Amino acid sequence: MNKLFKIQLTLGILLIAVLTGIPLLFPLDGEPSGNLSAAIGRFHIILIHFPIALVFLIPALEFLGLIPRWNGFRMAAPPLLLLAILSASMASILGWSLARGEGVSGSLVNNHMWAGILTTDLLVIAILLRSFNAQKRSLAIGAGYFLVLLASLYTLTTGSHHGASLVHGKDYLYARLPENIQELLGVAEAEAAPITFESNVFTDVIQPIFQENCIN
């Protein structure tokens, strides 16, 4: 293990500790923490799409680079991976700042936040594995690198779904799918019971509105 990799490893561990530690030390408690935090955090919406594009692009470049004639594509992966880590880290911190500032809490926003942090952590692990594999040339380490990249795609997709649900509603990604596909995925909504003179107005009419639009 050379000196450069030791520095990379130290910085990677430190970054993971910071990203994971901030929400644990200052959790989303539903209490607004101030306008400045909210104002800064609103740049999360602008920044978040940049690392998303990179996380999808990097595995594509790596897999294309496995073809001998397109091997040069792999050379672009390390700088893009570093750029993805930096932008995803900033997006995660800004997202936490936004939620803290505006007093947003609940399972949906927490799931969105932790999926983003986990994606960033996986990207850090990926770049460390890639750097280490450049020295060792190990098939196992190389395979581990690709698996971590694929895992980051999964956590990114999950976090994006939670983010879209926060903005557009929980069924945003699948609401327009055909009913048989929704049933196959287990996301089809049960038909609402018809309202009759015997219906309980709060339980059958008002409470579902609160549940759908306000609880999270």
C-alpha cells in the first residue's frame, strides 16, 4: 500500500465519517433551525441532478471500456468518479441543511437523506477499490468495484424515488404504469370503499386526505 493510497484512504474514511455523523449528531427533529440554513439548503434542488447523471454515466464508461477497442473510455472514469463524490457530498449536506432549516422530518425525508448519503459513501468505497486495484490488479477487487458501482445505482434510484415522492407524491414513479404492471410490482392502490349514508365521515373521507397529503 503506497503513500498516495494511504492518503486517499484516510480522506475517504474522514468524508464517510462526516457525511454519516452530521445527521446523527443533528437529526431531523421537525423543528425549523433558521432561515439561513433553509436558504443555503435550497441549492440542493439545483445541485442534486449533477451527481445523478454521473452515477449513471460512470458504470456505462467502465463497461464500455471492457471492450478492447473502447478501452480509452475507462480513463474518463476516475475524474468523473471524484467529481461525483464531491458533488454528491455537497448535495447531501445541502439536503440535510434544507430539511433542518425548514423543519421537515418523517420517514420519507429520512429515507431520502440516508439513501443519498449511502450512495455517496458507496462512491467513496468505489474510488478506493479502483485505486487499490490499479496497484494489485486483482480480479476479486475489480469485481468488487463493479458491484459497489451497481449498488450505488440501486441506492441512488431508491433515494431519487423518495425525493420524487416528497415533491410529487408517493406514487409518482409508477402512477402512470398499466394496472396489471402495478399489480405485478405490488404497488397498485386498493379501490376506495364507496361513500354511503352509513359511512363515517372522518374515517372514510377526511382521514385518508390527511394520510395522503399531510402525515409525511
